[in-house]
Amino acid sequence: MNIKAVIFDLDGVIVSTDECHYLAWKKIADEEGIYFDREINNRLRGVSRMESLEIVLERANKEYSQEEKLALAEQKNNCYREYIKSMTPDDILPGVMATLEKLKSSGIKIAIGSSSKNTPVILKQIGLENYFDAVSDGNNIKNSKPDPEVFVKAADMLGIAYNECMVVEDADAGIQAGKSGGMLTLAVNGANGGDLSLENLACGDLVEIIQA
Ligand code: B16
Ligand code: MG
């Protein structure tokens, strides 16, 4: 495999902010009297904030105006931002730093490809704001996953051909996005077929796998 860059999803791969997203959406749904559970939450992985809201509102028994939707999305984000305020480098998931360090020292570029507009805040909280070779996130894209835009932009920032990039994702939408961007994909932490985690993968070393 001729992989020159690995593009990591953020929520659910580098950190477990997916739980904070769940709690924030659950609070909004409860306040609105809308049924919401973890199964529905799984459909929000990798999906943009406004598209996530549309999924949450599928169970609502009234129509919401655009203005009301924007207000709900803002409320959700304020609540989410409260939850992530207490994040520290200790919240980086097991195996992540070892994997990133190994890739770096092997000369493989590393990037973030996240749908989240909160990416800069999260990276700062966990002390990785200046760590990656490129950061592509919800702030620089028009179309969120499963559209490949976020990963394509990350590859462009790195100046690496798409077929020389590997995407690491916890969401089916993200795996689809990587594939349609012409990249190799690795499903981890529960994405469809992704029974791996970077913790157990670090033992086998991502670097060895991609250089094989
Ligand atoms: P925000 P990822 C995604 O991040 C989350 O998985 C998804 O649940 C969330 O709705 C989306 O970011 C937008 O997040 O509201 O912070 O802009 O998995 O692509 O890193
Ligand atoms: Mg994710």
C-alpha cells in the first residue's frame, strides 16, 4: 500500500465527544417532548448539526419553522459546549497518541477530517491544536459526510493524492465519504464492520499495516 497520509475523524475516533453530542441532543429532545435514544443518536455520527437536527425532529409531532430550528441547534450547541469545557488531554482515547506518534515518526502525514464546527475548540482542550499537518472541519465545508468534501480538502491541504490517503472513521457516513473520495478507509469504534479500536490496532501498528 502506498499510503502517504492518514486522515482521522475527530468525534468518536480521537475523543469520545460523541457521548457529549448524545447528552446535548437528548436534553433538547426531552425539553421538546420528542422521543430520542442511542439508536437514533447513532444516525447522527459524522452528520452536520442542522442535518442531525432534522433527524431528531423526525419524531416530533409538530412542524418547526426555520427560525425555531436555528434556535434549537444553537441551544444544543451551547449545551454541548458546556459538556466539552471540562475536556483535557486525558480524554484522548486509548491508543490514539501512540498511533499518531508512530505515523509522524515514519514520515506519514496526519490530518483531521471532521464535520464538527467545534473542532478548533476540542483540539485546544485536548492540547492538539498545533499537532496535525492539516485540519479540515465543519468550518471549511459546504457538504458534510457522506460527501467526501471534508477529506478531499484535508488531502488538498496536505498536497497528497486521494488514493494515497487513508481515512480512519467511527461513522458509516464517514466511511462512505472516504470511499467516494477515492481513499482507503479503516472503520473503528463501531462503524459498520469496525470492531477495531486504535488501542488494539496500535499493537499491530497502523504504520506496519499501511507500509505492507
Ligand atoms: P458540531 P466528526 C461530527 O464530528 C459528529 O460526529 C456529529 O455527531 C456532529 O453532529 C457533527 O460533527 C457536527 O458537530 O455541532 O460540533 O458542528 O465525527 O465528523 O468528527
Ligand atoms: Mg466521528
